[in-house]
Amino acid sequence: MTDPLLRFRDEFPILARCTYLVSNSLGAMPRAVPERLAEYTDAWAQWGVRAWARGWWEMPLTVGDAVAPLIGAAAQEVAMAPTVTLAQSAILSAIDFSRGRDTVVMTQLDFPSVRYAVEALAARFGARVVVVPSEDGISIDQARLHAAIDERTALVCVSHVLFRSAYILDADALCAHAHRLGAVVSLDAYHSVGVIPVDVKRSGVDFLTGGVLKWLCGGPGGCFVYASPEASARFAPALTGWQAHQRPFAFEEPMAFASGIARWLGGTPVVPALYAAVEGPRLLAQAGMEAIRAKSLRQTARLVTLADERGYKVSAPRDPARRGGTIAFDVPHGAEVAQALLARDVVIDYRPGAGIRVAPHFYTTDDEVERVVREIDSILATDAWRGYEGNRPRVT
């Protein structure tokens, strides 16, 4: 069977040198990125400070427009931000926790960086955080999450896809339930955008954040925030910066927020990261998210089957509808096996308690999916994992 998505392999030079199965951590670099970064250095060298007026100031929104089609957003509804943690913090800073709504709902399996920031800020604002536990370390019971949302809830701030297990929450049902009770929903979609279809209009989500680092193949420093037009009209962040002003170059006081998504901008943009960020989203838009999702489901299902045949514990959802793009399975001497795989140019990552994480993407061949398990078989059969004891891979 011919895989039409493999036409994109030549766009990613690293694929010619190794089996790259770690797009859940850092997507492969598109070959056009050096050209984009050269454009940045050329503009800086040629124009100096005048480069700002030649497109740099607009880049947080023009690059946001490249991300928008991948989440079902319209133009000028997505702004770039340095990190998801800062973007989620800005959203929380816009919420009024008085008048009887003093609660933020999160889950035990949300990414810790966002949890740290939300819990610290909520305490400063006099709000409480309700954390919905996981019963199995893989999933969050959706009914239990809904039950945690009540008339005291101001904000539901949760991950769309759980980073530990790739479990997908039902965003449409969550938003509908939260809105019925008057709560605002902010989704951290770092582990969903780029590997599963996301539609902010269908779900009606108020805010959604993510980044191009992983599945969008855009490199570090390129994160994004979507705010629905209604949310932008209703809220303004306390954690803000001069680029969010209606007239940023007037340097006026007090703050007068820009309209629409521009009010979620911060300070001076990180221009080099934005040059690098745009190529990956463009390629994914060409590939099509429905096709990417279909391939991901097929290849992750094959990994589950291969793990089951060997008796490895799989730390990922069995239900395809609830499974994102990553499969983690625990093998004997997993940390050492992971190091041996890396030495064989099979690029994966490892997490204690879950095992080796394998993340095929739209550019992955079926043979590469088979290869990672063949290499594990070989490493275990020949004791090639020995010698890596104590040399534990960094968890990402």
C-alpha cells in the first residue's frame, strides 16, 4: 500500500540519518528552516532596527495565522507567545474570581509546568484549585471531571491530550458542560495540535494554547494562544505587555487594550523563533489533519499489537478514539534499552514508570515502526543493554 504522506519525508533531513520516533518531544526540523533563519539574520544585518518595520512587529499574528487552520480558527484569532505556561498564566490573570466564582478545575495528569503556575497564581488571587485525580495514571474519568465543575467554577484549565499517556479528553463535551454552568474553558493542546484534528469552533472552547515544538515541527520558543472573539471581548489579562496596547508606540498610560487577539500579546516578540516556527505548520496543513490522524491511529495500533505480543505493559489508551499519537510500553531494563536504541540511531525517549515512548508521525514509515520493536528484541536477546546501567536518559 502506497502511503501518500511519505512524499513529505524529503522535507525533513534528519529522516535520512536515523529512525526518528520522538515527535512527541521535538518534531523533526523542516529543511526550509535554515533559509527562514537566514532571512532573519539577513534582515537584521541589512536593516538593523528598521527590520522591525519590515514585518517583525506583525510576526506574532502572521505566524499565528499559519497555525490557525490546524485548529479550525479564523485569521487574526491566534497569537504567538514564548511559552504555554505564560499564555495560560495570562488567561488565568484575566479571570474575576469574585462574585461567588472562586475555583479553577484541573486534573492530576495536566502538565506540571502549567499546574505550578496556575496553583501559584490562584493562591495570589484568592482562588482555590480543584484537582481531579486519575484512577489508573493513564486517563481522567470524564464524568468525574464534569462533576468537579459547579456554580463556583470560574475556569476549567486542563490538557486536551494528557502528556503522560496521550489520553484524549472529550473537548466538545467538556466545553458544553462547563458553559452550561457558566465556567470558562482553557485547553492546553500542546500534545494534540498537529497529530489529531482540533476544531475550536466546533468545541466552542474559550481559550486554547499549544506550541510548534512537538507535532508541528516548528522548534522551541513558538507557542500560541487562541481566544474566541467572545472571550477577547469579555476578558483582558493582568499579565500583559506593551504589545497588547491599542497604540503600543504611543507609550501611553494607563493601559488601553487592543481589540481581538492582539490583547493577548505580551512584550517584545521572540523574532528568531517565529522565523523557525512557520514551516512545520505549513507542511502539516498541506498533509491534512484527517490523513495525519488516520495514519497515526494505524501506526499506534500496530505498536500496541507488537507490545502485546511480547507481553509489555502498554501505558496508553486502548480505545483509538481516546488515544493520541504516543505509545509508551515498559520493557525489561527499559532505561538501558532506551540508551541502546539511541546508540543505534533509533530516536525515542524514556519515562520511568511508563517505559519507552514511541511517537510515529506523518513522515514515519511502517518499517520504522516495526524496526523499533525489532531493535528492542535484539538488544534484549543479546544483552546489548548492559553497559548502560546508571547512564539514564533525560526524561522529556
